[in-house]
Amino acid sequence: MDANQSPKRQLQRGEQLVERAFGNSAVELAVTASARLSPRRAPGTDVDVTRVALMRRNAPSSAEWTASAALTNSMSPLDDAELTLSRRLKVVLLVDLVESVVLMQADELGVIARWQAFICYVNRIILPANEGRLVKSLGDGLMAEFDSATSAVSAAAAMHAWMAERCEPLFDGRPLALRAGVHAAHVFVGRDDVYGAGVNLAARVATLAEPGETVATAQVRDLLDDVLDADIHDLGDCHLKHIDEPVRAFRVGPARDLGSQPSRVLPVQLHATVAVIPFACHLAAQEFASVGDLLADGIIERLSLSADLQVVSRLSSGSFKGRSSSLNEIATCLDVRYVVSGSYTVSGSTLAVTTELADASSGHTLWAARLQSDWRALLVPESELIHQVADAVHSKLLESAAVKACNRPLPTLRSYELFLGGITLMHRASPDGFELSRRLLESLAERHRTVASAHAWLAKWYVLRTIQGAVDDLPRAASMALEHTRRALRTEPTSALALAVEGFVYAHLKQDIGSASRRLAAACEMNPSEGLAWLFSGVIHAFLGEPEMALQSGHKALALSPMDPLRYYYESLMGSCEFSAGHYEEAIRWCERSRKRNRQHLSTLRVLIAAYTAADNGAQAILIANELRRLKPTYTVAAYEAQSVAARYPFGQQIARALRSAGIPG
């Protein structure tokens, strides 16, 4: 907007900006002063340049609009605020206009006009679409609250998009841009404001964002799926002003278009690929919301026992719980052809389930049924309803009888909810959540001593803790993990998860490759859909200098767990498999993808240093080495050689040489 234009012309231009924000709607923009200020008129004109009023034809009158705004923005008396404040879990979004002071000095009216158009669009379009509430708008920023992290980051992305695509630059060509911060916390919510340390933290993380970016805390990241909700980049531990401890932060951008996902080059697939989505709960059955997970988990476990099928893990297919995703979106994300889904309702003790099997390649429903059962029957080892669904799916796909197997769900629904909570928290970025998952699973194991799953997942907890580099006493960690795998295998000798975890413990904590290989081979044979068993097997083959088998196992693991919460670990170890084959550029690609999801995984950084060194990019190897030293200042090559079983083999020896050449102390 040209600063030399008359104020009246500038206001007319402002009207056009707002009209553009709402398509063909006729929107009038005028500039009004606060009631506390005297009107200021431009010399020689009758235009009041300090007066802002926003009115839309066929909408409330300007008087009604102003009265409504006054009601929304008026401050409650202190005694009212004390009576109406309530503490709730909210997702707080703070948005700032970048370099607002400089922009205002350059073109005050131009900035005001654009900001008013933006706020109007936010209020009428963005927040209603994302179920958010505008808490307050300042001259160069706004605060909004949401009940969902997905809605908050979606709203932030829409705000950035409006500024980039629909807001004209100022008269001198400078564009307007936003930076945003998001945090989830318990805050005090009033009619006119939101209070608490969580609000302050959202404002602080916003300072980490570049123009056009949104930065979120770990509490928000844990509520997002990095395929369906957002493109997420780990920024690591960040130091913020007036915050005592470093804060783990993540850059969150718009989710990638599922149709534009790069195709994955995988070995020829000879099995039918199936995903079972958690069943949807009708409103009348919300108190039985966990039944949908119970149904899906039982069906997955039974189908996974068939060597004829490749079944996506529950942790991956569970990402679609509660989402209105299309069949094509599910198939694209999970890389499957067939999808099992359904819904249910509960009346008294009667569970009514509607389920179907669909072919994603054609969109046709291959089989559908409505079944009834006593919901308590789901809690016995042999659930007839789960067997009916799984057997029908298997028969329809392969025209053969389903494999008979023992399905042992937890004895009570309450316990199953405890089980789900322990598994979910185990894969969170928050250290508190990770520790809580151990306590939940220990409580579950104590309550149900004959349930193998609780002990298998507890053993995996100790493995994940080792993966994260949080273990100082490796022998004790190995002893604890093995104690749980042995308990699981005593109860259920065919538990593939327990065998896979035990194989990892023997390889990485006890440095016994022979025992590890035998257990991993048995796990893959017992359950061909156990992704961790294939992943750990791939790494063992890489250590032993068997690159073809390493790549085969690695790709199998990736195919089985396309959306696993531990995806960064799968990608990191796939990088190790490619490195063992001498495919250094591919190793870099996989490890960089892993590093984007988690910048604090030491194994990823080590393989990256070695791959960049082997690819004649020593400068980048040194940069990664410096990042590793910042993360672990006392880390040495000697420590790696002492702790890693890989250092006994040419694979690890090459990594050790690369670490030294990149500047890691010997």
C-alpha cells in the first residue's frame, strides 16, 4: 500500500484486502479509535484515520458488531474472575507478527489494515474450522486456545498460509509474516483470558520460530502423528529466556499431501497386506471407548499368526483411531491393499459390531457383517467374536481356514486400558511420560502374573531406555530386561515380542551374537509380522557382514511398521543396513530422516559420521561429530568400542575410524 496515497484511498485499499479475504463478500473496512482516544483526522480530509469498524453486508450491523466485541474484550472485575477461573488442560497457541515495530514505522495504516483483515479471517474462518477460541488479539499478536493439539497446529498452518498467499506486501515490497508457539498444559481459563506458566512457555517457544514457522513443545509433539497431522522436525533441547531448564522443542509444519509421498522401493511382496483400524465407538457407548482397541488388537494378533499375511502393527494402524480418513489415505500411509474397519455400540451387556473388509486398490467392500456378543466375552483367552472376524477376513483373502491360535487378552477391560496407557506413554518424547509407562506396566504385571504381554513390554521398556542412551549400568539393565522376557516366555513360549527383545538384550547388552541370532530367528518364524524381530535381525546381519540379508530384514521391518511411534529407530537401523552394504548415500538419507525425527539418538549420529566420511564429505562428518559432542561432552571412541558389540566386527571398526577422523576423542 503506497504511503503517499491519501488516507481515504488507503482505507479503500484496506476494504479491498478484507474483501479478498472473504472471496466475493462485500466487506467494509474503516479505522476507529479506542474510546479512550480522541478522533484524529488527516489534514484536509474528512477521514477519521484512527477509527476501525468492520462490517459485512447481510451480517450484524456495525453497532451490533461493536457491542459484541466490547462484550468479548471487556475485562471482568477481579472478584468475577476469581469466581469464574477454572483449571483445564488446553493447547495454547501464541502468534506474533514478525518485526511489527519496524513495519508499523514504515506503513502504520497498511499494517493495521492487513492485521484487521487477518484477525477477521481468523475469527470467522480459521478458528471455527479448527474448534478454537480467540482469547485475545493485541496490535501485533494473538492468543488462541484449543482442546486438541491437531487443531492448534492446523490453525497455525492456516494462519501462515493466509499471510503468505492472501496478504499483499507493504508498499515497499516487504511481506508480513508470523511466528507461532504451541504448548499443551493445565492453565487457568477465564472468560477473557488464559493464565499460567503454560501460556508463558508457549510465548517463549514462539521465539524459536523463524518467519512463517510454528514451534511446539514435547507435550504437543506427543499428541501429533508425524505423517497425518504435521511434518515434524526435532530441534533438540533449547534454552529459553526465564526458563530454568532446557525445553525440548519441535518445528511443526503442514502435513505432507499423502498423494505426494515418495514411493518406497521394497522387495517383491508375496503376501496380502492388511491393516486393522481401531473400531469406532458410537456416542451412546463412550464409556466403552477402549473396546474398539481391544477388538482391533485381538484381530491383529490372530491374523499375524498366519504366515500368509503381512499385518501392519497395532501401533501404526492405531494412528487412524478416531479419524475420518478415506480408504485411499489409509492404504497410502500404511502401504497396504486391504483394510479391516468397523464400528460398535453397547446396550447393557450386548456388544453389537459392524465390520467390513475393503480392497483399497478398487474401493470395493469384499466382506461385511454385523455380529453380536456379550462384551465381557472379549476378555477371555479365546474370544469367539474376534475369532469370527479374523477367520472371515483370512478366509476371504486366502480362501483357506484361519490358523488356530491362542489369543490371551488381559482379563479385565480396566487392565486393558492400563496396558494401552503403558504402551502409548512408552513412545512419548516426554521423560515423565516414559517413566510413568514403566510404573503402569509394572502394576499390570503385578496384578496379572500370568499375562505374557505385560512382561514382554516391560522388557522392551528397558531396551528403549538403552536405545535412548539413558543407561549407565548396562549389566543391570540386561538383567532386568532378561528377567521380564523369561517371565513372558514361561507364560507364553511363543511370544515373538519377548523373543525379539531377548535377542536384542543378548546382542547389545550381553554382546552374545550367537544367542541373539537364534532368538531373533525363532521370533521371525513364530510371528512373521513382528517388526522388531526383523529390525534387530537386520542389524545382526549388518554386523556380521551379510549386507543382502541385512537389507532384506530391514525392508521387511519398515514395511511392517510404517507409522510406528519408534519410526526414527527403524530408519536409523535401516541406515546401518545400507551402510553395511556400502550404500553410503542411502545410509545418509535414512539416517538424516531419523535425525529429523530425533536429534538425540547416538547410533544415528555415529552412522551418519561414518557414512559422510565414506562418501568423501568430511566437512559434514565433522559438523555431525560436533553435534554429538554437544549432546555427550564426555563421549569417546574408546567408550564406543567398549560398549558396542559392533566394534568387534569390520562394520563397527569402520565407524570407530570415522569417529576419530571427525574429531571424537580417542
